[in-house]
Amino acid sequence: MTFPTHRPRRLRRSEALRGFVRETRLSKEGLVYPMFACPGTKVRTEVSSMPGIYQQSPDRIVEECREVADLGIPAVILFGLPEHKDETGSEAADPSAAVQRSIDAIRKAKLDLLVITDVCLCEYTSHGHCGVIEAGGVVLNDPSIALLADAALSHARAGADIVAPSDMMDGRVAAIRSKLDANSFQDIAILSYAAKYCSAFYGPFREAAQSAPQFGDRRSYQMDPANAREALREVALDLEEGADIIMVKPALSYLDIIQRVRERFDVPVAAYNVSAEFSMVKAAAQKGWIEEQRIVLEILTSIQRAGASIVLTYHAKDVARWLKNC
Ligand code: PBG
């Protein structure tokens, strides 16, 4: 039986009815706000391609974290800019580097905030790759995972709740898990960037984190955008190695991947609404071409609807404000 018995419009007649039958209720409970920590004090430099996003010294990071916590956003993810870059990215594991000092300051301020740290070498290496290289420019896997584990341990020591490896080296989740466990950090969780694609949507981030590769690209370690089944294998491997939460990145061009991962695996799924996804919206909004608020809420609803209960997004503060006023 169909029309006139069935009329889907019956349930769209009022906001009360629409709200009553809504399948996805956008919430700020799974939002994560990304932040960029740099050396020094009293530093706050806006990233030119990311309006409203700053490189900040630890004292300023804490100030913004207080605002984030007051808005009811549960978590931040910290990226770090080093004082000095070198071939092996040694500052990634330095207890006095910007990320470690920021975590310490957030802990001292006793903010009600989960602190996640991005674990990678690209911001710290002079060549800008996510692992160490040998002559000829090959990114070496096994020596890199030992360094990544050292960085993760230093974040845990500084007080991070969750470490998030984003390098895409094979075996890094297992290396990090065993390093943390051997140092009595068995309760620190791992959020792995499991299906991370080699994407042009990271462009503005590389300005923010000063992490553009100085030669070549990241195709030998990040995934080919054409592959979906391979993402399921990457996720399965990271879970076997001990990942607690897995992530798909970027989000918008990969909603199909988010959905397939959600259906296949019973673990929390995160998605990263990355820098160019943010900057494109900001640029079009500044030109008056789109309605920023509606666009952002629609984007975040689509990412949650696809299956990501955790969303890393530079829009987090705006969304939290809008949801409060709704
Ligand atoms: C580090 C890293 C990148 C992003 C998060 N972690 C960049 C890259 O892989 O080049 C991108 C985040 C964004 O674009 O917002 N490896």
C-alpha cells in the first residue's frame, strides 16, 4: 500500500515532530578541538589560511583550553611546533617541548578536559616526513616506530589521557602500546589514525604545523584515496595491535569509509574534519556565498550520521556555542 495511505510529510509538519523522529542528534559530547602549541610565552599567531586558529605558547594554550572546557567541549588534541627541527625529530620526545609543557599547564589548571596528543614526527623533522629517512629519501619504517613510541611515552609522562599516532608507519600502535605498558601507563588509551589518506585536504594544516615535506610527498605511507577495502584492513591491524579508538581521516570525502568501518567494527569511531574542509567553509562564508552556521551543522551531522561518534573539528567552539543557543 502506498499513497494516499503513506505520507512521509506527516512527520515533517512541525519542529516538534521533526525533532521527535530525528535519527541523528548532533551533540558536543564527542567533539575534539585541535590546537597548535609553539615554544615561548605570550605567543598567539593566527594561521593565515585558518581564520580563528592560532599557534600558541603553553600559557595561551591553557587560556583557550579554559574557554573550550567552559563551552562543554570534552577534549582537545594538541599538535606541537618545535624550537629546532632535526633529521630524527628529537624534540618530539623532549619533556620541555611545547606540547609537553602545555599538557603540564592544563593539568595544573585542573581543567575538566581530556587531553589527546598527536604523535608524529613531521612537525619535528627538518625534512618534514612522518618518519626518519635514509639516503635517497626513503622513509624508514622500523626505526621510526621506536621514535614514535618515545614521543608517546613523553606525552603520557606529561599527563596526556590519550595518545593519537598519525604517522601511518606499520606496527606503531603495537610499539606504542608495549612502550606505555612497560612504563606503567597501561591505562593511557590509543586513538589511532588508522585509515589516514594521502590527501590535499591537509594543506592549511601544514602551514599551521609547519610540517610540509621538504621533498616528495606522503604517498609511500598514507593511503591511496581510491582504496576503501584497504581501510578495513588498516583498521583491523590497528585493533589487533591494541588501538582503543580508531579514526578515519579526512572526513567529508570519506563518509563511505566511516560508514563501513562503523558497520564492521564494534569500537568507538572517530573522524577528522580536517583543515581544508574547515578553510573552504570559512573562505566561502567570508565571501558571503554560504550560510556558515547551517553549513557547519549540516557537515557535522553528516559525519555523525555516517557513524563517527567522535569528531575532531576546528569548528568545535562555534558548534558548542550554537548548540547552547538552540
Ligand atoms: C601529521 C598530521 C597531519 C594532520 C594531522 N596530523 C598532516 C599530514 O599528515 O600531513 C592533518 C590535519 C588537518 O589537515 O587538519 N602527520
